[in-house]
Amino acid sequence: MPNSSIPQLHERTQHLLSSIEVLHKDTYFVGHSLGCISILRYLQQANIPEPLGSLVFVSGFTDPVPALPSLDEFTNDQLDYQQIIDSVRKRAVIASKDTIVPK
């Protein structure tokens, strides 16, 4: 993902929109930490012609992280969870017992 030291939502979304040419039933996404919400934001903008294969997220978050206000632009707007559920056949989330960011 671009600019990992100072991540910007628009840059990440545009990077995914320009890098992924085809979405179909054999498309799988794996995300970690900020990558999870970046993928979700991308999916809300992408043209998804058929349900995708699956999402696997590790230590992701969708709520603001008080210690990292620079990431608020990723979490400020509400996600359309039903759209995501309808767009991806299988979804899995892996979390740890020790949390740095909210669940």
C-alpha cells in the first residue's frame, strides 16, 4: 500500500481501484490491521459484478483509535455492512487477546 508511514484513505482506495482489474468469485482478500478497513472502504467503491470468494482479516478495526487520531479518516464514515456481506461469500476475522485497537 502506498505511503505506509503516513497512510491516507484516498491514496489507498485509489491504489486498490487502479491495481485490481477484475473482481469475481475467485477473488480473495487478506488484510491486517489498517489494511482491513482499507479493503472495506475499497469494496464500498468497487464495481462487484458477482459475490467474491472471501475476506480474511487479522487484527482489523472499524472504530476510531484514540491513540492514533491520524487514522480517523478511515473510521469516520459508517460502513455499509450489508453491502459487504452481500458482496463476499465467506468472511473470517482473527483477533488477539491483547488489543491495541478497538474490536
